[in-house]
Amino acid sequence: MKAVYTWSAILAIVFASVVGDVLLARAMKQVGDVGALWRRAGPGIVIGRTLGNPNFLFGVTAMAVAFFSLLFALSWGDVSLVAPAAASLTFIGNAVAARIFLHEKVDRRRWIAASLVAAGVALLAG
Amino acid sequence: MLSHGMKQTGSISVHHLRGVIFAVLNPWVAVGILLLLAFFAAYMTALSWADLTYVLPATSLGYVLLALVARFLLHEHVSPLRWLGIVLITGGVGFVAGGPSLTEHHAALPHAEHTEDGNEPLAVATAKAPLLAEDTRNGAPQVRVTGKL
């Protein structure tokens, strides 16, 4: 039964961090090129626009949910399972979500990269 | 740094929330939090320039760096399986870095912004070259059918 709890929490981490990453990426695309904006309008505008973006706020909230799910997962399962499983599944989930929701062109090169990094992270974090 | 600082402050219980304030005042924890904020700012800036599927694998180089620091500065043992993990991540990042950093949507042309920095028109030109190749390969289905790619 504990395994079910652990895997549910892992899936919650993956889901929340994928949602968070997608929302943050969308927010920053809406804010625009930070370097150019910084030169044109100054750091105050950059920070203000970023913090005032609703997608950014929802993204940070989703990241917070992911963090607390991690704490739950760690209270049920071993860190040697939770950390690599959550990290590597997040990479794959992000590639899928970026393609669907951000309309990024996830070509063969990026799929291979995501899979290699996911496998590598699983080995390193385990 | 955070873990080092938190080990110095000792465990925090729900009943002693003042412990949290002491933890934040610990220089290790404070520097750790500042570095995390710096990471977040840099991550957000990178996301304003490039695709999520480009930035995310690139940030995973942090895992590699962590393992190398553990091996060469802290003299920890890094198992062969972990070395394999390092190789895989490095290969993956190399793979994604060779491609275009940003999906060109019709409205946005952010690559033009980088030329403002001057000095590196050649780098911009070479960065664009694979982009164009990539675009023709994936953008036009009829090419993919006739050309064996």
C-alpha cells in the first residue's frame, strides 16, 4: 500500500512541476526578451512585469505544490526511488507538455535529448 | 549550502517556529537561499530567450556539475553507474544544444534581438544555419516524404 502512496505522490510531483514549468515558460514568453526589456526599460519593469504576470504566479504556485508533494513522497518512499523517478519523469512530461501547450517544435533531436537526460538523471540521482 | 546550514541549526519542529528565523539568519542558509533566487532569475531569463525543451535539458548540467564537485572537491566516491549518468546527460545536452534554441512562431523574431549586443554576428549566423536546416526538414512535410532524412 505504501508503494501506491509513494507512486501517487511521485506522479503528483511530476504533474505539478510540469504544469509549473509550462506556465513559467509561457509567462516568460509573454514578458518577452528580458535582456532587451532590461536595456530599454530597466530592471524594475522586468521584475514588475514578471511578478505581475498571472501565468508566473500560477506557475510558482504549481512549483510549491510540487515541492510539498516531494515532501509527502519522501515521507512514504526512499529518496533513492523518489528523486530519480520524479526528476526523470518530469523531463519526459515536459517534452510532451511543451509540444502540446507551448507548441514548441519537439523534433527527434529534442526527444533524444530529453530521453538521454532523463536516463542520465535517473542514474545520477538514484 | 542549505543542507550544511540546516545541519548546523539542527532540526526544526512545528512547535518552535522561531527556529525558522534562526535558520534563515544562518549565513550558510542565507547564501543558499540567495543562490537559489539567482538560479531562479537566470532560469526565467533563459526561458524568455529559448524554448522550455531547450532550457530544461541544459539546466540538467547542474547534476553533472554537482557530481564532479562531489568527486573532485569533496573526494566522494562516484560509482561507474553515476559516471554513465554523467555521460548520458552531457550527451543529451550536446544533442539539444546543436539544434535551434527557439521555435519560430510567426509573430516573434527574438533572434534579431541578440545582434544588438554586437561583436558576434558570426556566432549568430552560425546559430541560425542549423535553424534553417531544421525548419525545412520539419516544417514542410512534402520534403520529409521525398527526402530520406
